Amino acid sequence: DTGVSQDPRHKITKRGQNVTFRCDPISEHNRLYWYRQTLGQGPEFLTYFQNEAQLEKSRLLSDRFSAERPKGSFSTLEIQRTEQGDSAMYLCARNQGNGGELFFGEGSRLTVL
Amino acid sequence: AQSVTQLGSHVSVSEGALVLLRCNYSSSVPPYLFWYVQYPNQGLQLLLKYTSAATLVKGINDFEAEFKKSETSFHLTKPSAHMSDAAEYFCAVSSRDGGTALIFGKGTTLSVSS
């Protein structure tokens, strides 16, 4: 158990619809990260939060993507007007201590038809 | 900027054979280095990490990796492969000051045959 829960595990949607993913880390007041992983690729960094502050966003995070972490606890990642290219696994991760390692949830797989 | 290159997108070994998965990194600051494993339809699990204490790092399931600064490498090895080792393996790098997120390589798929 990595202490990161993600919901839903799998989402199938039609192109143009909005989708939202949720991530619940075991503890608050630490860093929380979002990554995207497409088939055959390594995870690509999207954004991260320190408590409720969004400190860094990748250029991969287009205007259709928005992430929040109200109160520094759970986080949501919303994709508006989904496109087929958004089909991927969306991974959430938390850090622990100063060792740099991240602990990942099992991911939310998005399929856009 | 930091980056990771994993040499070989697919490695096949026989059960009981040596496993060697290659990783080279690029970093302008002293790095932290990691190996993660991913089984189908699951998240990533940390195998081991290098954080400057010792250059030879031991991880779970008898995996180990050696940090070689002169070669900018962090190759993953296991003396004897087991069928259950078949998975996707990712090397990752970050900066020691925690100022950057983990940057991952593209991964290496390990197949183990009986």
C-alpha cells in the first residue's frame, strides 16, 4: 500500500466530454504530483502541489487541463473537451521525507472514444 | 535540465539468468536516482534509490544498482531472474534539493522465459 488512492480506476468517455480524476494521499501537507503515462512510454510530469499551492506545471498541461488541491488534502485533475490524444493513464503520487522518492497510486486510465 | 536514457526497450532472459537493465542519466546538479517496476494495470513500485550514501544500492527482490558518476550510469541488475520479474522497469532522476519532480526514462520491458 503506497498510501495513494485514485478514483475512478477506469473512465471511458466520448470526445468533447469533461472528465475529473481524484487523488487521495494518506497524509496531508506534503507534495502531491500528477503524471501522465501513454502506452509504451514512461510517466510524464504534469504538475505538483505543495500543500494547496500549485508550484509547477509542465508545458504538457494545456489550457484544457486544470488541477486543484483544496485545503492541501485530496487533489482533482479535470480535463475539459477531451480529445482522443488524452487517452492515457493518469498517475498521482506523493512524496515522503526528503529522499526524493515518490509513492504512486494505481492510476486512472482514461479512454476517449 | 535532467534526463534519463534507458538502453533497450525490451530485454529477454531465461529463468535463472542474470538480469541487466541499463540506465544513463544527465544532470547538471547532483542527482537522486531511482528504479521503479510496473506490473500490468498497476501503479509504479519503488525498487531502489540512490541518494549519495553508497554507490551500490540494494533494493527489493534481490535487485541492486550501482551509481557510476564517471559513466553517468545507474544500471539495474539481478543475479538470477525469476518468472515473476517480468514487468516494465523505469529509471528516474531528480535533483537532490527536491526542486524538480522525478523525470522518467521510457522504460524497459523485461521478459523471462522458462
